[in-house]
Amino acid sequence: MHKAFVEVRDLLLNTPIGAQTSATFAALCTCFEPALGAGGSGVATLIDYAHGHLAQWHQAIARPLPLSWIEAVDSDHAPSELLRLANTLHLTPKLLPLEELPKTLLALCKRTDLAHITQVVVADVVLNKAWVAGLSHAFFATTLHRLELPYCEIGDSGLQALTRSPKLGGALHTLDLRYNRIGRSFQDELAQAEHLNGLRILRLHGNHVDQIEALANATHLSTLEELDLRYNPIGPFGAEALAQSPYLGGLKRLYLHTTDIGGPPGIRALASSPHLNHTIRRLWRARL
Amino acid sequence: MTIDTPAPPQPHNLEYPTAVKGLTPETLCLLQQIADDPLRWDRLSTELQLTAALAVRDLYFEARQTPDEAQGRLVRSLAALVSRQGRAVVQGLSVSFHPSGQHKALRFVEATAIAPQWRPLFARPLTRLPHLAAVFADPAEFNFRTFENILPLDALLPASKEALTLTALPSPHADLFLFRLGGDPALLEALAALDHHGLYVAPLNAASRGGGRFIFHAAELSQALTKAFKPHLPDLEHELGRFSHVNPVFRCNHFEPEDPPFASHIDTPYRDPARGHISRMTMLVYLTGGQGDPALRVGDALLEDIEPMTVVLFHQKHEHEGRAYRSGPKVFLRSELIVEVKADELVHAPDAGALFAKACYLTGECVFEPELSRYAHEAYDRAAAARWHGLPSDAPSRVEAFSHKSFRGVHFVANGYDFWFNAADLSLEECATLAILDTFNCTLGDKPFRALCTTEVWERPADGAWIPIALGNLARDPDDEPLMVELDKEVLFPPPEAVNPDEEFPEELIYFDHDELYFPAQVARNKAVVELYEAAQREAKARVLPAPILLMGQEVFLDRERFIIDEGTIQVIATEPIQPLNFASYETVEVTPEDAINYDTVDVPQLLVPPLLYRRVGGCIHLMLDFFRNTWMVKHREVGANVPRVEQALWYSEEWFEEMYEDALYDRMIEDEEYLPKI
């Protein structure tokens, strides 16, 4: 028997069902990698060994989908049992050759057996509008809870593709668009995307956002608990808009630097906000 | 003469004493303008403000060398118009290199205790002690740890091979022991010269202590005197017990004939519980001779005529006072003889401890309410007397001083040991925090807590039974914001960006304006920047995350999980081991960073306090803070934790970062923005 199979078997035999932890799952992944690489009927054998455990883990563990499994998806060797282990697609140049990444992403987006994917993280790759559109129309897009696209340079057109997709909706609670060269269309797009009415975390730092009045007055963003606008030149008027927004009272974390809001005028606006919660107000008062 | 444009200070003329002699006519004109028009100060450029502040510094020290009181008044009035320049902090106190309206208490500190970027601005007017810099502190910031300024003077008072001698003199009273100090002529000469080094400062409680004084530490003098007393121990044993040594902390007093007397008082005995030491006899060494009315009274014993180098000993249980000589200066040293005691020789006296806590508190309060001075004086005396005689039972009608304070709409009553709050106004954690802020006079933003309170003195019955009714009329509006809020500390630490190995460090600052598309710097993904940021976060987290109380600006945030409330007690969880506080100890506290622009500064009071006792009575929470009980002493200091952020508007060269790593300047960058070169 392939050495890797033996390791998987031993690991599973020594791990009672129901007592699995993230650590045992990580160890399992380590064993699976070479086993899957060996290919052939051994994969089915592995699944037989693992079946009882996989059923438990499916609900209990959220982990990035291992690279070799993604490759197995493409080659039709990957067992659906394995795919169900992971609820996250995590694609970065560290995991996949850069030139392969968009293609793999689009291939995954077209699959119909990935409805359990609730989190997508794509980072450090330039995504053009078509790829972003493909992602936002993926079969699993309707159930996505978390979408993180940091450092992808999607730009205004990419943002448009995201926010205008009818598939991304109320299930989405985390949207991470930091460092994406998003600028002038930002507030129009996000402010009008009323179907994004379940967002709790919105990360926009490191963009070119300088107008946020419409965003601050978007009723569908009243669910926000965390808003990161650092390194955007929103200036004192932006700070005033945030401070006067009646829809941002639920914010628990507001990340901004004093330089982003034009110094003392912006600080004063946030410190005296009638709507922001008192902890946020006091953090700004502390800077006065 | 160009009045409006005097030459800005050049680096070379900032150095003291280069700038002392000969203020330029332009600078004198500038000072004249400030004196003529107090509003002018705010209109001056930064450079001119610095020029004026340096000039005030130099005039102040020149005035100290002349007996011309008019000149002194002139400098003081000028100083009142000048606001503090720089942001140096020493021993937890904000200090200024020049006198100002707020920073007017002169102190001498080791120059190395001042951050390097500010150090050159501070004068070193003591020619024999060039390592000591003159700083001006704000008395409103004083707490019991910083009331006194203890100078390290061993360098001035070295013992030689020749021993000091004490020759017993006939005493007019059984309670007094008199000696003549002789031997070691070099040390005697050095003692006599102490009067001439310009070390005197006004005492905090000048009304009752009078004259000028300074406190110093001199180990070799202590050892020499300890040896000199050895032959006389059989004669002293009855009063003294098991002699250990002369306390190396001395006070030097100087009285001119017109000075008010050193008011009648009882000395507060020294105690070092760890070593089993207490002081039992007060020692006075008269460096000058003269006649007073009387020069010294100890109980019933009077000394009117004192010869130079007379040493007087008396038991510390005796009330005593001293008056100036009829002519000539009266200069004397004061210290005490310390003895060893066994634990079973001492009785636990919590009431005396409470009284001592009140005395310390009232001393600090005198800065704001001078009429409390006599209550502080009385409390010290009662506490000191209680060490020897026990505390007499109070008459039911005895009146004490209470501070009624209001802090942001919350009223409370305090006397240094007891704190009363309206139960409806505050949580127990908030009550404990207010009591701690008040006791240690913590700095919020740039203001001491006590200066942020409005205070009035209530002279009321000591039993405090009237307080619930008095406070009940001053309850907060229940709709008001809570006084303190819990902070999600993680909000101070946004995670670093992912490293982009291809992200090179920019060589130049890219300017942008709103007419052009703004391309944000990707500098936050540069490997060196991310590593620096992570390291800075680790350092900040180590201080911030375990802290029960965070002070940011003038805001106070709590971590309620760091307060453990049990029946009748509140424990504030601290992270440092408990160490005894020696009131006469000399300590250098690390410099607190205040002004880093790339960091948000969080002050974290490092508190080691015994459990706070509390009870609920008549709608009030009554806290009792016996910080000095038994061996409980408090270590308190505020340390700054600079919460880092990656600044993208200012860029630094990659070479600079590399150099910073290589030269281990990282720590300095954490400490102060001055190390951040701006391109």
C-alpha cells in the first residue's frame, strides 16, 4: 500500500469520530496530498477510510480548499466527498501559477456541485471585468457569505460587475475590496446595490475613494458593523458624511486615520457625531 | 532693529549655557512685546516662541543668582505668558525647559532622564553638578510619588579616609541628644558648601514648612555618620533600640531671618517593611550657627543658641518646630536614625495607614485648594503620632476636609482613603477607576486628572454620614452617556497587509492632489514595512491587551474583564510584580512617548494596587483605598503604548529602513517621531 495511504489510515484510526480538530484535519490534508498525487484506485480507498470522519467535518470545519483538490476537480479525479470538506475557495499566486489562476477560477465558478462554497478569497492577481463578472455569477454566488478580493485591481469596472450581479445578495456579510483601485464610481455602485443588504464587514482601505456621501446614506448598509476606509482621501466632508449618517449607528469598528479625514476638522466631525456609537465617538474625541 | 523678525534660533545657540549670556536686542524686544501684549504670544511663529522661551529660561536662572526680588517678579510674570515648548516627560511628569504659567516648579533631574531630542534645551545651571538638568514641572501633576525631588549628591559629598566624629555635648533636656560634628575636614567643608550650589526650591507646602529646601541622597555621608554614631550607641540605646544606619536621604533647609518658621509638626517615620527597618530618631545637623526664639523646640525642650556643626537627636514621637535665626542664614540638614525591628514589635494600625493616605492625598490637593494645607499638616501629624501612641478616638463632632469633585458631570467625594459615589451614576469598575485616576492624579491627554475636575472643599463631620444625602442631590441624568466605555482593543490593531515581495520601497514621495487620480501607496505591502508594523504591534499589544484601564487623549476606556469584583472587594488585575514603594527612594521612570504622529498614543497606567474595599450605603458606593496598608505599597507609573499604523502620506527611503534595522534604532522610532526623517 502507498505510504501515504497508510498514514491516512493510521491517522483516521487514531482519531475517533467526533473528536476531530483543525489540527487533525491539517494532518489529514498533508497525508492526502501525496496520496492524491499517486492517483488511481487508491483515492477511492482513501475515501472509504475517511467517510465517517468526512461526514462530521463537513459541518464543523471551514478551511481553504487544498490546491491539489482543485487540480483534481479539473481532472475529474476529485471526489465530491473531499470537496465538501472545504467551504472556502482560496486562490492566490502562492497556491496556483498566476497564469492558471483566472482560468481555474472561472472553471470552478461554472461547476454546479460547489453550492456549499460560502467563502471565496482571491488575492494578489489582477482580475479583469470578465473574471469578476464570472465570479459574481458563479453558481455558488447566491450563497456566498464572504467575498474577499484584496489586491486584485478590479477597478471601477470590476466593482460594477460585482455590485450589479443579481446573484450576490443578502447572504453576503463580508466584502473585502481593499487595494483595488476603486475610485470614482464607488459610491454610486455600492450605494445603489440595494440587494447587498446583509453586509456586516466592508473593507475598502487602500483605494481611491473620495466621495462617500451616498454610501453614508445608503439604507441597505445599516447592517454594517465594521467599515475600513483607511488610506482613502475622504477628507473632512467624508468624515462629516459618516458622522451624520443615521444608518451607521450599528458600526462597532470604523477604521480611519486622521490623515484620511483631513485632520482636526474630520476628527471633530466624528467625535461629535449624533449617530455613531459612543465608543467610536470617544476614540475620535481622544484624538482631539 | 527689526522687531518682528529676530533671527530664528540656530542649533548652536540652543545649547545651554551658550545662550545664557547676552540676549540679543531683538530677543529682548520680543520679550518686551510679549510683556506689553499677552495676546501676542499666540500670534508668534514657532521659531519666535522658541526664541522667547529660551530667553525666559536664561533670565530665570540669572534672576536666581541675584537677590533682586523685583527681577524675580519680572521673570515670573513673563514666564506666566509663555506656554510650554517641547514635550519632554521625566518621571511621569510633563516638564518644560523654561518656566511657564503651568510649569513653574523647578526641579533638578539627571539629564539622561530627558529624551535626547529635548535634552539640549534644558539648562544645567549647577556648575558643580553638570549632570543635573533643570526642569520645570506642573505642580498640578504631582502625586505622592512625585511630591519630592531627590537629588543624587554623592559626587558632592565624598567621604575621605578620615572619619567623621561626634563629640557628645551637654543637653539642656533629657529628650535631646547633642553632639559636635568634627573629623573629615573635606567632608565638613563640602557640607558647609551645600548651601551655595543653588539647589534650593520652594517646598510644596511652603506655608507650613517655610524657607528653601532640597532633598538629596548621599550614601557616603550616611555611612560616615553611621560610623560616627557607633561609639555613642550605649547612651542612645534606650531611646533608639537596634541601630542600623543613618537614612541616606537628607533634607537641606535654609531660612533667612525674615522667613516664616518651620511650623510645629511630628515627623513621619520611615519604614521599610522588607528589611524590617523603621526610623526612630530625627537627626538635625546645623551647618550654620545662630540664635533663634527658639531656634529649635522639641516638646518642652528649647534650644535658643546653636553653634555651627551641632548635631541634635530626638525621638520622632516628639512634636517640634524651628524658627529662623535672628540674624544670618540658618542652614541645617535633616535625616533620621534607622533601627531594626522584628515583625512582632509592630502593631497593625490600619487607622494610622488611612490617615497617612489622607495626608498624602490632601498634600496633592493643596495645589488646587490651598486651604487644605492645614488639614494635610494635621493628618500627617496625627498619622505620625499614631505610630507611637496609637490613634486617639475621634470626638463625634470632629470636622475633616473632604474634596467634593465633579468630573464630566459625575460628582464624588474623596479624602484620599474614602471615596463616595452615587451608585446610580457609575458601575463599580468606573468607581474604582475614578478613585485610581484621582489618587495617582493620572494624566489624561495633557492634563492631570485633578485639573480636569472641579473641586470644592467641604469641611464636614468626619464620620461621613452626611455624604449620601449630599451626593443624592447631585445625581447624573440617567440619559447621559456612560462616563467610561469598554473598548474592543482589537480595533487598535488592524491586521497588517499581506506582503507583496514585488513591492519595492518607493524612493520618492509622490505628490497628488484632487485634480488628478490618486494612486494610493502600496507601501503597506512592502516586506520591511510589514515586518516593522508587526513588530510595533507586538510591542503595543503586550502593553495594551492586559491593561484594565486605557487612557487615550482625555478619554478613559475600561477592560471590565480585568476587574474582579467579589463581595466587598474589587481587584484590578495588574501584570507587574508588587514592589514596595519607598517614599524616600530615587527612581528614574522611563520616558513616556507623547508625540508620535505615526502612532496613536495610548497611556496605560501600570497599577499595582491592593484590593479595593467597597460597600453600598444609602444609595452610595463607598470605596476604601488603603494603598499604604501594612506592607502594601503601590507602584504606579503611566507608560505609553504607541499603537502603530503605516503612514502612507509620508514615505521613507528603503535605505533608511535598512539602516534602522542595522543600527537597532527601531526602539527609538517607537519612542518618538523625531527619529522619523521626513522626506
